[in-house]
Amino acid sequence: MDEYVDILDEQGNPKGQSCLKSEAHRKGLLHPTIHVWLYTQDGRVLIQQRGKHKDTHPLLWDVSVAGHVSSGEEISVAAVREVQEEVGLTVSEKDLEPIGTFKAVHKISEDFIDAEFHHIYLCKLKVPLTALTKQDSEVDDLALIPLFKFAEETWGLANVAKYVPHGPTYYKTIVKEIKSRI
């Protein structure tokens, strides 16, 4: 869905401008997104396989929930909305634990530059995997995997081609933050 997003400067501050998401991607304009990592108390992390029709990284495994922040929308409100939309889980803003912001710029093609500030949250998953409902247009599959396996595959270089290339620093941060909470 093409929606309006706010444009950010190099430090992640709003520039007071907005445009369609497609235009932001075409021009490589920085804009805000959310990443929500769902984890269980017994040390598993929820990953999603991106839909086969996604513009970027189709069928690769990725963050539990990710999405764009609509123009004028509060970051945490977008996170709550995206969790509901993508995995059918109702969470509140108080369930979200902000762990930082990560700037990422990926040139997908000559006319598609994904330039985003990911606002990253952790959220404890308190229901079984079977209680989740994936958004078929966005998500191909969901899986709960042990944190140590996730760490091995994403920054231990065991199976990095399976995942969206956020880079080892990003993935190490996620693993460390989840590990400190279980």
C-alpha cells in the first residue's frame, strides 16, 4: 500500500515534509519505520518470512514485525498497529520495549533506495505460535527459533543468506538485548 511518510534528515529528525512511500523509495529519502522483535521467556525469537511479492527481499526471513510509520503517526502507535496487522497479535504501547534506532540505506535498484530509520522494539510473546495469524499479503510464514540458532545464522555467518541483510551489528544488538531479558 502506498502511504504518506514523513521525511527525515541524516540524524533522523523530521524535516517537516512528507511524500508517498513510493517516492521516498524512488528518491532515497530517509523515513521512519518500526521493527518489533517478539521473543519468548524460554529464549526463542519469532521470525517472519517475507511475502513472495514484496518489493524488497521476498521470501527472506526477517524481523518478527516491520512496517512504515504513516505521516504524522506516533512511532509506538505504528508499532502496535503493525503487530496487529502482520501477526494478528494485540499489544499495547506499554508492552513495547524501545531499544534504539538503526539507520539503514540499501540500494535495491537504480530507482529504489530503501533509506530508513528503524525504530526497534522488543516485546515478550505470551501466546503460542498457533495463536498468531499472519497477514498473507505481507508474510509468507512465521517461525519460533532458539535465540542461539538465530545468533549463529545471522551473525555467526552460518546461514546469513537466509535473512534480510541488516548486517552483523544490527543482529548482534537484537540478540544481546533479548538475551539480557530472558
